[in-house]
Amino acid sequence: MTDRMKDKVVFITGAARGQGRAHAVELASEGADIIAVDVCAAPAVMDYDAATPEDLQETVAAVEALGRRIVHRVVDVRDLAGLESVVREGVEKLGRIDAVVANAGFVTWGRFWEIDPQTWDDVVAVNLTGVFNTMRAAVPAMIDGGRGGSIIITSSVAGLKSLPAQAPYSAAKSGVVGLAKTAAIELAEYGIRVNTIHPWGVTTKMGVIGSDGQAVFGSHPDYEPLMQQILKEPRQSSPEDIANLVVFLASDESRTITAAQIPIDHGATKV
């Protein structure tokens, strides 16, 4: 622990488990107080288990065990009013927002002309519109605080490189790159930086290819060579690997970095 985030407050979406929990814990270990939200349910039809309220409580306990404060609530990132409400509560209790980690998201699998239109709408609504809602809820408080800050958006390798069987996910994760670049321009005058990070496989529930993904790849083995990476070990990142980058981008150490797309992907975008 180096106190890189001492006296700072970070708003994190998708905080109940996986990468979101790792971000909350790593940031708290560096001195940050946390505002945490998660839908704690399946946002749509998916082939892996959703986070639960109990998962969110585990994140809360982990942050509090580090001696940091945390405001938490079950909120869907598609609910702008709900996000605005928890931001108000967080600012009232913790004083401000210095950084945002727009991490909430989910993935589905299928060829684009075979997926249900509702699946398209749900994936884009959570992974793209949910990021807009998160930023829309938090940015006014950051501007009012007058301290600058950092916004970190979790995109994906799929936001930089075409991948099979992920059309709505790739569209949304590419979309957040455009959103981040525009936001970086518009927020520069306030000293607020905006960057996207692009993980590859991560050892979380979402990072395991479920039954739908297995069916697609089993039926179309020519897709497999498109899912390669340069580094062979480890095959997947840990949530803490991603959190280390998030802490750096949230801290003043990255004060010269904005509008960047940062792969953390074992070299997957290079093959």
C-alpha cells in the first residue's frame, strides 16, 4: 500500500465481484473511499451466473476491512435516475468524486443474424448506454468538485479488434471508445482525463466461455484461430492484473494520459 489514492473517492459500477470487486479493493488499499453499484441480477439472458446481493456485500466487507468507507447500492446502469441518486448519496457522505470506473458489462455469444433482437438491445444498453449513464451521473459532481479527476472505462479487446460471435458486444465496446475520446476533449478544460482499457480473457464468471460460446465455436472451428494472443502464459489475466492498471489510471501518476486506448491483453490485438 502506497496511499496513491489517499483522500480520494472512486465511483465503481459492476462492483459486486470479478474485476469490479478487485478495483474496489485495490483502490481502497491505496486509500480511496468507494461508491459501489451493481445490478446483482442477470441484466438479460446469459449463459453464466449473475452477481448477487451477497456478492456486493462481500465487496463492501472487503473495503471496510481495509478501513475505508463505502456507499453501496443495487442499481442497474440502464437506470440513470438510480445512478444519479447514488452519486448524490455518495457525495453527501464522502464529499466528492475524484475518479470513475465504468466497469459494468456482460457478454453473450452468437452469430449476428441469429441472435434475438432483444439480446442486441440489452447488450448495447448495458455495455454502451450504461457507460454514458455512469458518466452522465458522475461528471457534474466531478466538475463541481473542481479537483479534476479520472474516468476509466472498461472496453475490451473486442473494442479494438473484430472477434467472431460477439457482434453486439463488439459494437458496444467499440462505441465506448468513441464516447471516451469525445468526453476526453470536452472534459479536458476541467482537468478530467478519460481513458479506455481493453482486457482479454480474465478469470471471472464472465471470462469463462459458457454453453452458448462453446456451441458457436464447436460448430465453427475456423473461429478459434481468431482468438489468439502472443503471450502463452498466463492464459488469462486475474482481476487484480486489471485493477493494477485501474489504480494507475485513477491516480495522479497518469496525469498526462487521456483519450488513450490501453490494451491489457497478452498481445491479442497484435495477432
